[in-house]
Amino acid sequence: MGEKKRIGILTSGGDCAGLNAAIRAVVYRAIGTYDWDVLGIMRSTQGLLQQPPEVKQLTLADTDCLLSRGGTILGTTNKGNPFAFPMPDGSVADRTEAIIAAYHGLGLDALIGIGGDGSLAILRHIAQQGGIKLVAIPKTIDNDLGSTERSIGFDSAVNIATEALDRLHFTAASHSRVMILEVMGRDAGHIAICAGISGGADVIVIPEINYSIDTICNSIQALKAKGRNFAIVVVAEAVCTESGEKITQTHALSQCRLGGVGQYLADHISAKTGAETRVTVLGHVQRGGMPSPLDRLIATAFGVAAVDLIAEDRCDRMVSWQHRQVVSVPIESAIAHYQAVDPQGTLVKTARAMGICLGDEANSPAIPSTVPDQFNVAMV
Ligand code: F6P
């Protein structure tokens, strides 16, 4: 065993379930196996910009009860890009050098960064510029990071969205309604397609497949023709209007965020079919709460593997889940290969085979001539 190391760990970008499980594994492996020191850096790179840096020495005692805890004990941020950091006087400044100086000032030998594509691109840039030995652990409920089949947080988010669909079935059937569930996914439809298949949705709308409102409405009418009195639609928040505009909401502090495509679809479905619709926007419920067993497992395996990479002096790499194994890949390739839902892939094929409408014409049902053009308000 080499000389005693001191490593840093931070979480960056949006939080998700399973981050604490990864922190726990890193601390356990680094201290328990290698007898290293582990410093937790608070609120991602923002902790390194404080005077003195906001850090916490992590001990084995800190790992108690961490496996199932939601969020991140280190805090995180998806704002304050260090290359254009908002300063108190209203200007923006590149704070890269300050972050690098703080890192080296702490006497760190390596850094474990847990993040999605945006955070890992930023961390890698800083690491390259500052001679920082960086190892990455992938996390994002969106599951759109390249070179890994799974990222921490995705499975928990799919579980929550699936449970929401299960619940919506009963109320939809009771009231003869079309229920629309809007799920997260800033750019990709992974949560929507996985939860949609698992939760028995009738229609799944994802940004990777162009849709038409008419096709969606036809499929809902075809269900009615077969005797179904309700329908379940799941849509990813990143889906645009039929003519291609992003749907966003401007909130306090002038923040513009995705949101509203569920209501957009609901209004059009009601107008075209006469069906009564209701919309549920699942939002941050998908990120909060206890991690699923699979996320705990992946996070634990990733945490152990990340520490081992440092021990082997194999840095600038990201741990990755491939074919039931943890392997490692260059961080550069993970952030370069964005992973959208494959329109030709197994999930899309499965959905089509199960008669799920994906909004395009691929398996658009023929509507029997006996079905009225419009639904009454109550679909009975
Ligand atoms: O990238 C993860 C994610 O949860 C997206 O699915 C979502 O669009 C976004 O973050 C929400 O970010 P915020 O927490 O800033 O609202």
C-alpha cells in the first residue's frame, strides 16, 4: 500500500436519490481499505470558493444511515458556472484559478466528482487546467450521459414515475378520463419511455420521436372503440409543441424552466376528442426520497471502483456500468457521447409491440368506422 492519500469528494448538478450511497461507499473504501483521509467539499465547486474552503472531514461514523438517505449530505448546485461566475457587483468572472488554488491548498491528491454531463465537463476542464487528478461517478435521473448504461438516480426516478402511473390508472378508470403525466428529462425521454412501459401507459411522448396530436387522439379514440373508458399518457418535459417550440415557464428570479407540455397535450386532446383530461406534473418528487435498491447497488459499486481507480493512479476516468460490470472510461468520451433514447432500440420496439402509441404513424391504429368523431365529455 502506497503513502497515505488525502482525497476530496463533491456532488455537482441536480441532486438525485443514491448520491449519499455513493459518498458512503467512497468513504468506506478509502478509509476502511486504504486508510486515506476523505474531505467532503460542500456545494460542489462553490465550497472551494469560500474563504476558508467549505469542507468537512468525513469519517466512518458519517457513513451510518447514509445508504438510504435521499439528497446529498455535501449539498450541490446546478448554478454558478465557475467560468462565468456571478460576482457580488453584478459582473461575471472566471473563477477557475481560485478553485484550483483552493484544491491544492487543501493538500488533496485526487478528487472524486459525482455529476452529470454538464458538471463533469466543467470539472474536467478545471482538472485539466489545474493538474487535478479527477475520477468521475455518473449521476443523473435523465440517464443521458454517454458511455454508461446507468447513472445513479435514474432507477429511483423511474420507480417513482411508474408508481404515479399505477395510481393514475385507478382514478382515470373511475372518472373515465384521459390522465397525462409529465415527467422530467431535460433533453431525453428515458424516464418517460421506461416508466411508460413499466406503468402501462397507452401513449408515450418523448423528444426523440416526432409526434402529431392527431395520431395521439386517434389512438385514444381507438381505445374507446375497444371498450376502454380511460387512457394514460406520459410525456417527457423536453417534448416541444407540434411545431417544434420548447415549452417553458418563467418563474421568480427570472428563471426559465421546462414545463407545461402536459397541459399543452391535455388541451389539444380535450379539444379534438371531447375527452375530459387531467394533468399531473411529477417534478422534483422524482429526485427526492430514498434510493431504490438498484440505485444503492450501483452507487456502492461506483464508489468502491472510483476509489480503486485513484489507488491505481488511473485518473481522468469515469466509472461506468456496462454489461452487469463496473468498468471505467475516459471522462472525455462519456461527456462527448450524449445518450438519447434510441428510436430503433429495444425499448421503442417493445413499446410499439405492446400497442403503445409513441405519437408517430409507426403503429397508428385504424379507427373502426362505428366510432364517433368526438368523445363526449365522459368517455363511457
Ligand atoms: O437534469 C436533471 C433535472 O432533474 C432535469 O430532469 C430537470 O429538467 C432539471 O434537472 C430541473 O432542474 P432544477 O432542479 O434546477 O429545477
